Amino acid sequence: MTNNRYFDLIEETFDLVEMRLEELPEDPDLATAEGVINARFPNGVVFVFSRQPPTEQLWLATPGGGFHYVWDEAAEDWRDTKTGELFREFLPVQLREHAGVEFSWD
């Protein structure tokens, strides 16, 4: 992947994540700075989304662990480097499990 392609994809993903989190009725506290989104939920749980340009990855830290994703062109989604799970399928499950929120990409 070209560096420009990575930045376009990660920017699009982060914009969508931030927009969908802001729409949640639970109103998580969002802090964004230098390629990182920190989302603190009312139950105290924190999710951290970070860009990793040197490796062209998206990293996600949750109470369930740390996850590293690379772009999968065929799936048009970020794929976990260890489990192969897709980011768009994984994130709603983690948010429900740890933050008690119903997250949707729609």
C-alpha cells in the first residue's frame, strides 16, 4: 500500500469512528490528538484508537487487550494481524461487552 493510500484509509476510518461514537446516547468523552482517539465511557472504560504510520496499521486498545490491524483490500476493512477478525465486526462486539453500548456503523 502506498503511504498516501494508508493516510486516506485511516483518516476515513477515524472520521467515521469519531462520528459514530459522538452519536451514541451514552455520550462518551472523546479526546483526539495527533492520530489518537481516546473514548471514555460512563462506566469508566477507555478505548484508544491510534494510527501507526510506520507499519501502516490501526491499533485498538480495549479492556480486552491490544489489537493491531492492517488494511485488507479484498474485504475493504482493517484485519487483525493475529486473529484475522475484521475491525468493523469486532469493534461493536467489544463496545457492547466492555462499555455496555450498542454501536452501529450505519
